[in-house]
Amino acid sequence: MTTIVRDIFVFVTAAIFVAASVLIATGAGAHEFKVGTLDIGHPWSRPTPKDANVAGGYLTITNKGKTADRLIGGESPAASQIEVHEVVDVDGMTKTRPLANGIEIKPGKTIELKPGALRIVLLGLKEPFQLGQKIKGTLVFEKAGPVEIVYNVEENAGAAVSGVAGASAQHKHH
């Protein structure tokens, strides 16, 4: 009988440990927002040089609904303007340009806004972004409406391999 009790104790202890580990892992890394049927995952931006007037915003958007929606803009107290941009190649130079109609998120799909690709551009920064800072913002969707988010200011070591220069080099057209 004591062997059975010990085995049950070991099993229950292991189950609690696994459950706690999962909660800690997802809770510590969780940085998600929701509006309607849209899930916004881990908004972030990079630290900016002290003279920068522009920053990129990156995140994922998953549409769990049955109809398409569209990211059409946003705002932030940290910037005078927010635009949704795409990255294009013009005469061998990588540049960004605003998307007048925003970004469509089809039902059941996830889009990723990331360095070297689609992104949110924060223009007219009020002050530089510093590592570890939290930047408040709002995203606006055509159907779901506005949602308040927070951009974590963090490094992204993998972005250097994307082939796109830093934010100040990418946004010379502003």
C-alpha cells in the first residue's frame, strides 16, 4: 500500500510541476491583446537612436472569425502619426511605403508584421525608445474597431539577417 501512495504522490507532484511550468512559461511570455475575433500577439519595437524620429512596430494578428478584417491604422502618445507600411524593392534599394488600404487579415489566417516586411511605422517620435520601455498604442481595425496595445521595446538579434537596414536608413522618404 505504501508503494501505491508513493507512486500517486510522485505522479501528482510531477503533474503540478508540469502545470506550473506551463503557466509560468505562458504567463511570463504572454503579451497578447484581443479585439473581436482578432488576436494581437507580442507587439514590440526596437530601441531607437536619440535623433530618430521614426520607429517600426511589429506583431502578429490572427483572425479567428469567419470574415476578413483590415488593420487600417493606429495612434500612440509616443508618436505624432502611425501608418501601416509594406517593404518594397525600388531600383535595388529596400524602402517602405504606406498602404493606403491597410492590411487585410483573412479568416483563419495569421499575418506577421516583422522587420523587412509588413510593419507599423510610428512617425514623429516624441522621444527615443529605450530598451525595456513599454510604449502605449492603439491599433484600429476596419470591423473590429480600436484596441489598446503595448509595444515592448526590445532587441531582435535575428532581424539583422533580414537584409534590411536599420529604421533610420529605411525611412529616409519621410
